[in-house]
Amino acid sequence: MHQPISWSALADASVGVWGLGVEGRASIRRLGSMGRTPVLVDDAPASPSLDGLEVLATGSGGLAALLRCDVVVKSPGISRYRPEVAQLEAAGVPVCGGLGLFMEEADPTRVACVTGTKGKSTTTALAVHLLTGLGYRARAGGNIGQPPWDPAAEPAPDYWVVETSSYQVPDLCRAPLVVAVTSLSPDHLDWHGTVERYYADKLSLCTKPGVALAVADGSDDLLRAQAALLGPHLQWVTASDVERDTAWSAALGLPGPHNARNASIARAVLAGLGVPGASDGDRLAEAARDFGGLPSRCHSLGTVGAVEFVDDSLSTNVLPAQAALRAFEAEPVALLVGGHDRGLDYTPLGRSVAARTAPTLVVTMPDNGPRIGAAVRDAAGDRVEVLDAASLQEAVETAFGWARSGGVVLLSPAAPSFGRFRDYRERAAAFAEAAARCGTLS
């Protein structure tokens, strides 16, 4: 790992930006505000130029250009374990992440980082909503907000709550005083290489220099099993904490026990930051009102007749799909699963489907849907019907036909959207369009 570097330390450096997604473009803007013109490199450039600057392909001159830089700022999607990263650092070129550069200069008492296989987006949004309701200027950073080093994010808020992925954690040399882990399950094996390294990378957030409190979901068995990786500053959020907090968290109007836990974790983060009101149930209940939830996270699109359509397109692994099923445990559910195959074990999802007592249909979609369907068949036998569809549109039509007399058509794919869709948002839009073809949503 490189020595700690901050954004201001790049004022006189030759800098390469590797990866031109949301974070890469924020890094370009930050460097531009400092009067620096970076070298731009992308694995698969969408265009030969960006904002008037040449964009080089990694494999066609890009890596050579990065090797001539003083520092490289890479996007999170580029695995730290790629051989090109090792080559750069062996040549004495530090490879950093934008969040790591930010944390070197941030006030650690005004930032919280939230990670977890599932629940981190909702918990981040909840913490920001509660802070705002308590009278503070708060902003979400990460996938659901702005990169906090982006000059477009100014003026700085009172608090940043940063959704922090397992891709970003290895790039941090230090963390804020308060961090949180919402859940743990195998994921992102293509980036980390092994499940053990995924766990170690993600949970190392809790033991980074600067951490004084690590909040974690005490109901998560895998987190409990990995407690040794959570460090000495651990505070479990327990079932009794969640039960107590329902006095105010019910005002959020979110379905499912997982969201009650997310709310308790968010409250614990605020309490750890020393936010006045974080332990006052009445103030929290008032602050909780009017939370709209996240798009594509167990979000109801409305009903067609007796059928409710629920968009959970953000579900990209087993845990969120299990949580979504529990949110509708008493209702008939037609579950739509499948997407990009990352080699995950779907046996736990098969068991969750098999354990349901309400009527359930599983409709599989390309590419890995049939593999998920096989896990359901292995666990449930002929007690749960599994049907294969060739597209999302066909899956919605099949599910609606089954649920027409009453029930939920639930898109919770348990897999990313890569390949068939640009991202989860495009998949969600396609689901909404397919639902609308079934009739007028109300």
C-alpha cells in the first residue's frame, strides 16, 4: 500500500486518472480546480476525448502513460489486484483512490463511512435524512450521492455520510471516527479474487487508523463469525436496540425487518458522531417523517388490479433478495431473478424461497437465472414453481399472469445488470415499462 497522499499534495504532481466513470470525472474536476491537467486512461474508452483531453485505452498506450505519472488516481471498479496496479506500484507510481485522498484531509468527526454487502445505500440515505431532519446540512457520498472531493459538491455540508464499497476500502489509509457495517455475504469475487479476501477487504474499514467506533448488525451470523476482523472498537446493534428504535423508526414507513435494522444502525452512527438528538426518540420520529426510500430498493411502483409491482433492481446478490422476500412474507410473490453471473452460491436463496409458506413463483432471466432456478429446485423440489423467461419483459408477463388474482411481482434479481442493461437504473426502467404494459399503475 502506498504512503498516505491527500488531494492538496497533488498540486504540483503529474497525475493520471484511470477509469472515467462518476468518480473518475469528479477527480478530473478536482484536478482542474487545482490547475492540473491529468492524463486520462480508460479500459474501454467511450470516446477518444473527454472535455477536450485525449483518452487513452489502458491496453493501447494508456498503461505506458500512467507509468510516466507521479501518481495515479484509479476508479473503484478497477481491482487493486490487477497486474497493472502491481506494475505501477513496483515502478514507484502510487495508485490511489479519490476517497482515500479525501479522507487524508477531511475532519474525521464530520464524516461517517457505511459499508456492507446489502443495506449500505439505505442506511446512508437514512443517516442523511435524519441529520437533515435534526437541522444539519448533510450529504450522501458514494454510489447514491456525490464523490465528496468533487468541487461541484461545495459548499461543504456539516456532515458527509459516505456509502463505501469493498472496492474503495482497500484504497483508504485512514477512516473517519465512526464507521458501520450493515451485513456480510459473498460478493464481488471477480474484483477481490476470493471470498476470504472480500471479507478481509470490506471489514478492514473497521480497523483503519482513526476509527473510534465500528457499528455492526448483531443479527448477521456471518458478521458475528468474522468478529475478529471488526477490531477493538466494535458496537453491535442488537435485536433489543431495533425493538426500542421502532418507536421512532416506524415513522419512516419502510417495509421489512431489515429496514428496521438499517434505521437502528443509522441512529447508532449519528450517536457515535455526537449529534444532539440522536438519542431523543421524539426528535428522531419527527426527523424520520417523509423519507421516500431509495429508488429500486423495495420500491413499490403501484398496482395493476390486485397485483403490486415492486422494484428492487438494486438487489445484486443473495442477501437483498432474501430481505425483499421477508418484507412480503405473508403475500403471494412472483420473484424475478437473474443477471450477470459472478459465481455466487445461490443455495441460501433457494432455502429462503423453500421456507416460505405463502404461494411463490420464481421466474428466471438471463444470464444466470437458470442457475438460481436450479438452487430453488434443489431446495424446494416441486413445492415451488420455477419458470424460465428469455427476457425481463417475458418474465414480467409470466409473473403478472400468475399473480393476477392478487400478489406481488417482485424484481429482486440477486445479480448485477451488466451485459443486458447499462446499470440497475436501466433495468429498473425496463421493469417499470413492462409493468405499465400490464395495465395502468395506480
